[in-house]
Amino acid sequence: MSDFFRLQKRIDELSAIGARDGAVTRLGLTADEQAARDLVASWCAARGAQVRRDAAGNLFARFPGEREGDPVVLVGSHVDSVPEGGRFDGALGVICAVEAIESLLDVGTRFQRPVEVVAWADEEGARFGIGLFGSAAAFDRLPARAAERADRSGVSVAAALRALGEQGDPALARRDPREIAAYLELHIEQGPKLAEANRPLGVVSDIVGIVHGRVTVKGRADHAGATVMTARADAFLGAAEMALALETAARSRENTVGTVGEVGVRPGAKNVVPGECVFTIDVRAPEQSRIDAVMADFRDAVKRVSEARGLETSVDLFNAIPPTPLDATMRDLFARAAASVGVEAPVLPSGAGHDAQNPALAGVPTGMLFIRSTGGSHTPRESAATVDAALASDALAFALRRLAG
Ligand code: HGY
Ligand code: MN
Ligand code: MN
């Protein structure tokens, strides 16, 4: 049985790292994320795990099995956050993974095969734009030249890894998927479905495909007072029209979303017509064909608006993850695990992206169990009940007993 108070204490301890003004900011490949890894490592080492960090910054804590040479059962999530995020996204999955293992060790369980807790590095991609970074490095799915990607202050992925004491090449983190028997991830739902169904747990059927890109619109900086409206090449207004076109393209298709989350203008002064505007796009859908259709509509709009306003626009796609169905055997195992704690868990898709996509796409049998959450996500309003986390940990312990003996 999981220990409610141990869970609560760890939720409070971990969410204190990077906490500011009621929100959590623990960006990937920063000292805050490393502090979170160190905390998780200390919990695991105290129970006999061998802990290590790989070349991409991923933390692995290995609990030995009787048959040490067997493929491992990997279980975990991520401990980084978006800027001004919540206490539970990623972190609760890692905490529950440790809790499930400790609750088994508490009753003298000896694993037949090794079990590793993983905290994937930089899942959010908030600094460098590469989402699912650590798990992509482990399963050889990084975008080209990932180590050269730089954050807003010009620090590259390689430099950030070296600052952590790594060599700077995340590709060195590659693992052979054949050495992994299964990957399990617990995560808050981040949507309303489980709360609406009044269920604490849900089994994930599949995860949306995601395209991330950056759009650079070049116009002409000019005097805000001396330049008549018909003589302008306003980069921001062009970008605004393109963003609205993305919204229209996404709205017109079921279960499809499009978001402009970051926007910057140059030179960025109230009395200067913006000469340049750079913004990000995030497009998601359960089917690749819908993602492709939204991107085609968006590119048409970019061309149309650029010509009409005398702008030069480039669209740089820097990350794409295909829609990812999860393993049916693992779905069934998690359904039985939820039933073992008295929960008839609904099966539902994930609108959020997850590290689980990378092991699944690499052929590792992968399963995800959602924990009910409220208040949305990627916001300090994000909330989850410790009693639900305890149920999830017990369900995960059930699954680990079957997978790791
Ligand atoms: O963006 C996502 O879906 C995830 O939270 N990284
Ligand atoms: Mn997230
Ligand atoms: Mn997450």
C-alpha cells in the first residue's frame, strides 16, 4: 500500500524547487531541474537504487532484480516545467513511480527483473524548443542539430549540458530499446474528462501528434507618427492575421488544436512600426492527415498575407512527433491495475504530448495511466488530489508486480 503522507511530503518538497509567486518554473537543463533530479535521486538511493544521469541529463535510478541481465522495466515521467507552471505536470508521475516501488520494497518484494525510475530531461522544451528532449535523445529521435539549438540568451543545448557537467552531445544518451521490457508513465490528465466522469484514474489509448515551428515575419520598421497607414509593412499585423488563420484552420477540424504561444516583435518600442515579428506555432491532432491539412492551410495564409502586406515570411518547423497509439497489452494491464484498486478506469486519448511517445515509437511496449486533475494545466491552477495519487501508485505497484515479478 502506498503511503499517503510520504506522497504528500514529496509533492510539497519537489514543488518547492523553482516555486515563485505561487507558480513553478523549473525549466529544462537548468540548475532548478538538476535540483529536482537530485531530490528524486536521494529518495531512490536511500532504498538501494544505483542512480546515474546520462548525456542528455536524464536521471535513471536502478533497483536491482534477481535476473540482472534481463531487460528493465522503466517507469517515470519528467520533473521540468513550463514557465509559471503547476505543481503536478510530470512531477507527480515521478513521485508516484518512486512511491509504487517503495511500497513494494516496504513489504519485502524482490524484483525478478531490474526496475528503473526515470526522470526525463527537458520534456517541455520551454528553453530550446525541443519538446520531449530527454526521451527523444534516449530513443534516437532528436531533430537534426539539436545540440546547436539556443535559448533566447544564446545559450546552446550543448553549452547547457556542459554547464551540468555533461559532454554536450545529447545523442550519447542513446539506449537500445531491446534492453527495455516495458515503459510505464503516470501523468495528470491535464484535461477535464476524468473529473467530469468522476473517476480518479484513466487508461491512455493514444497520444496526439504534434508539430512545433517558428515563423519569422520581416516587414519594415518605421516611424509610428510619420508613416501613413497605407505606406506600412507592419510585421506584427501580418503575424496577427497569420495567427488568426491558424486558429480558423484548427477550429474547422474536429479534435484539432493550433496555438501561438510565444510572440516577439523588433525593435519593440511603442512609437516604432514593428519591422520583425517572430512567433511559435503548435499544431496537434490524433491523425497526421489533420495536422498536415492545418499546416497546408496555414502556409497558404502565410503566402497570401505576406504578398498582400509586402512582408517576407519563413516557417521553420523544428519538431514533429507523430500520433502515437499505445500498446494494447499495456492498456489492458493498466485497466486491470486500476480495477485492482476498485476503479473502473475509462480509456481516453491524450491531447498533451508525453515522453511515452518516444519509447512507444521505438517499439518499447508502453502504457500510460492518467490521474484525475482539475484547473487545467501549464498554469498554477493545475491541481490533483493526493488520495488519487495514492490510488495511482497502488495501481502502478500492481502493474510492476506483474511486469517485474
Ligand atoms: O506540450 C505538451 O503537451 C507537454 O506538456 N509537453
Ligand atoms: Mn507539460
Ligand atoms: Mn507533462
